[in-house]
Amino acid sequence: MAESETKVVAWGPLKEFTREVFTWAGMPPEDAEAEAGALIWANLRAVDSHGVLRIPWYLDNIEKGVMNPKPNIQVIKETPATVLLDADRALGPVVTIKVVDMVVEKAKKMGIGWALIRNLTHQGALGYYSQMMAERGMAGIVFVSNPPNMAPFGAKVPGVHNSPIAISVPAKRHRPLNLDMATSVVAGGKLWLAVDKNMPIPEGWALDKEGNPTTDPKNVGALLPFGGPKGSGLAMMFECLASVMSGNPVVEPVLFGREVGPPTEGKKEQAVGERLNYVPKHLQNSVVAAIDISTFTDLESYKEHIDNLIDGIKALPKADGFNEIFVPGEPEERSFIERSKKGIPLPEGTVNNLRAVSEKSGVKLPAGL
């Protein structure tokens, strides 16, 4: 199976195209801008699984009423340090960016701001939000829980979500440390990227619909947790802290054993859970938390210590086969710098899907596509 060709497009025009497409889909301009910003940020950091390849899926979900382009976001409960919101099926960035502002302001007053968001839809790369908080002098934490798409350790069908978590802290000379990871071996969106690249997935990423190991991204029944019981254990606890605590649990037995890979071509109706993060009732719930570092220690001193930690880790003797030791977020930051200058490479499958979006919406494609 040969990898598909790629086309390179400048990030600015690609973001403009994305914003105009979501405006065409019925989102207010400021919300379309929020969605476009989150997707392009992911592409710039080479997290292409959470970038513009998802545009057709978002549009399909908007058309089906799963994602709400004009949500009525409501505060359900609030204290000086905490808040529970119902997102009314808002697209993730639309509500999450607002909540970042809320928890940062709460943390400035109370030392910590902790938010639960229920009934939102796909948030994109969670590091986008945790890094926002780090750049404002906070330690930022974001995690999410969704219907099951990952087999718990010892199972062969989905029983938990591959709940991702992002944690960011500020530095002084260096960029913020930014850990952004799923509790599965890889993020589910990497299956979509493999389809767009016409490539198989490595062994150990997933099981097929019969519970057997697979390298076919189109025939995935369950993702596999990283570290066996460690990944699935974390995912289960995130369900307890996000979905169950918000009064909106998403792990239901009826969802077990369903297909969770990329969409099946030529299929008009999809079973519950057939595509990652897609269900008729998109019961996604998220925690967004900000910790005011200055509540505990001097912020500038903290940043200097983070710099020293980064420098110390990178100066350690290297294991055989390694030329450099990376810290969380560093490879992505390098990609961000390079792609900001040279453009974003998109595989043939993604380009073809964006062309179809352009034809349907009437929004002109950026140069190069």
C-alpha cells in the first residue's frame, strides 16, 4: 500500500477557508473563528489527526443535529472556585475557550478554578486550551470523556473512552511544557489520518470488530490502552471525574462492541459508536481546570525552575539510538515553527475531502489545493 501524495498549503488561507466554511454551516463568525483556530493550531503542530481533516465530519454532524452551531450555553451551578455548564451540544472550541477564561478568573481569586462542561462535542487538541492557561501564568489541566471506543485491559470490545488529558505549565526562556496525550496507544484521529494517507496502522494500536489485532484502519472495533491496565484505569477514572460527576454518564452497556473506526464508505446510516466520537447523542463531558501558581510560590521563580528542569532533562546522557531528549510539547513546537513558515502538508485523502466541502459550500479553496 503506497502512501498518498501530499499538497502544502499556507496556514493563513487554510484558516480563512475553514472559518468561512463554518460560517456557511450556520455558526456565528466569532464561533467559526474559534473552531478554525483550534483546527489550524493542531495542523501547525503536526497533530494532523485533530486538524482540518475533521471538517467534513463536523459538517456532517451539524447537518444531522448532533453538533449545534448556535448553542444555548448555560451555567447550571457555580461557586467562587467551580462551575458546571451545559454546552447544548456546542462545538468544543466554542464553549471551551469561554470556560478557559472563566476558570482563569476564578483561579486568580480563589487559587483554583475547576469547571465541568457537559453535553459538548469534539474539543479538538486539548493542549490548545491547557497551553492558553499556561501562557497566562497558570497550570492548566483539561481532560474529557466520551462514549466507549477503547477496550479496557483484558477485554476485546470497547468499555471505556480513550479519554485524553492535557497538562501545561509555563516556563521563562522555554515554551510552556505541554503534555497532550490520549489514554490509548494513539489518538483515534490517527486512524482517520491513516485512511487519508492510504496507509496501514502499526500492530498494537487497535483490535478489529471480532476482537483480533488489526492493521486495517477501516476495520477497527476498539482502540487499545497505553500501558495496559494503566491507560484503561486512567480512562475509567476520567469518566468518574468528568461524565459521572457532571450527572451525564456516557459509558452504557448498549454501546459496547460497536464499530469505532473511521466511517464506512457508502453507508448512509451509521450504528451507534461506529465512528470515533460520533454517536446520535454526543454525550461528551470535560474538565477544565486552572491553578494559580502564585498562590503557592513566586511565579517568576517557578518559571525559572521549569527552565532548569527542561535544561537538566535535555542534558542527560542519551540512550543508544537517541540523538536528543525531548520534553512534552517540544516536537510539536518545532513543527509549529516550521509549518508556520513553510505551510501545512495535507495528504491526498484530506485534500479530496476539502475539495468536496468547497464544492458543496461554495467556499473557494486556498491556493495549492
